[in-house]
Amino acid sequence: MNKFIGTGVALITPFTKRGEVDYRALEKLVDFQVENGVDYLVVLGTTGEPATLTEDEKKKVISKIVKANKKRLPLVLGIGGNNTQQVIDEIKRTDIDAFDAILSVAPYYNRPTQKGIFAHFKAIANATKKEIIMYNVPHRTGINMVPETIIELAKECKNIIGIKDAASDILQTLELIKNKPEKFLVISGDDGLALTSVLAGGSGVISVIGQGMPKKFTRMINFGLKEESKKAYTIHYELMPLIDLIFREGNPAGIKTILKQKHICETNVRLPLVEASNKLQELIFKNWSN
């Protein structure tokens, strides 16, 4: 089985009340994932707030996670941006030996054409031998990678092995699954649509809620991969209110609230993000405890 089939989790970066990276909490977080059955870990994805980390902090976060993981789970490292050469330079200067793949987001803000998106990812793929999972998240980047572009890249670049699909468009997901090359991975990036994607033939999920509820969420995805839809949807409906709540005031404020309640880390985030409101924290606690 491919190492990226199943449940991956996009790890948060814990901060102390003073605003420093909490490396002890990060170690606890990794152990919590491993002990509760997730399939792989994603480091410095959007959920990890990498835009607010210094280069030194990024290196230390990477080092701590690699050390804490102890080669127990496959690792994916987020390296992306809207300057193609800068992304390539970062890949080349980063020690990626411990990682199984790179997760790279579609170029944001610049709003390139589909031709530009294709050229961007082709240049990145040609610059490394590492496997690459592309990341399509239009509500953050301002652009959508259409299925034709994704499939063309999958056929053109052998080390582009999958897409994290967070377009929140189930018809687009179905088109991707229907027309993709056989071994190309369509990985959901939307917790609310992950099960539907898996039951349609998708490969799994890179999840946010999964790191707060790893055992239950992973069990749901595994039922989906086994086509046991009734068992899977029973869990899905239990988790639906919580999935909605953790994104209500932005990510990762919501998931950090759950992790605080599990005594893993504090709720602190870095500006321009702010902590979940007291009202939202109460709602999350009510739904989580039930």
C-alpha cells in the first residue's frame, strides 16, 4: 500500500504564552498522533503557521519533529510559495533526507493562468528527485487548479504523485478521481468532504481535525477505504459539528482549542491570527466532550 493512503495530519506549531515555539508540546503532539493510528505527518503546512515562523524556527521545528517521530511514520514537508525560484532555492537548501515527500501549494496572490501553474510545478518537479504532492486550496490562494492542469502535471512529471484537494468542489473531485492516472493520489484537504472523496475512490486525507481526534477520524477514513460506508458515515455525522466549529474562526485557532483540552498545547497563535473566542471555545468543548 502507498505510504500516503489513509489519514495524514497537518501538524500545528504550538506556542507558549510568551509566543515562543513550544518544542516540548510539539514532541507530545507527534507521540499523540503515532499512538492513535494516523498514517503520516505533514510538517509546516498552512496549519503549522509557517508564514509567521523565522527560518531558524522552521529548522528547529523540522528537527524536533524528525527526532520525535523516530522514523515511525512517513513525513511530508511543506515547501511552497508564489516565487517559483524561491521555492526551488528553499528545497535545495533544506535538509529533506528524512522526508518522504514535499507538499507544495499552488502559487498564491500572483493569480497565474493554468499555463503558469503548470510551468511553476514542472519547474519544481525538475529541481528535485523527491516526490511532490501539489496543494490546491483556492480560498487561500485566489486561484483554482483545474482537473486538466492537475492531470497533465501528473502525466508529465513522474515525481508529482498526488494532489491535496481542498477546492471544496465535490464535482471537481469526482472528475479528478475519474480521469487521473492509475497510481496518482487524490488526497482530500477538506475534513468535511474527506469521507465522500474516499468512498468515491480518493486516497485519503490530509486532515486538521484528525490531529485532535486521531483515533476516531482515522477509523472513519479506514472504514471508507474498505467501502464500509454505513460505519464510516456514523462516525462522520458524529464529527460534523466539531469539524464546522474548528474552522469557524480560522485555522488553527479551533484545533488548538481541542489540543488544549487534551493537555497537549496552549491555544496561542501568532498575529495576524488570534485565539478562538471564549464562546467558540465553549462550543468546541461541549461538542468534543459529547
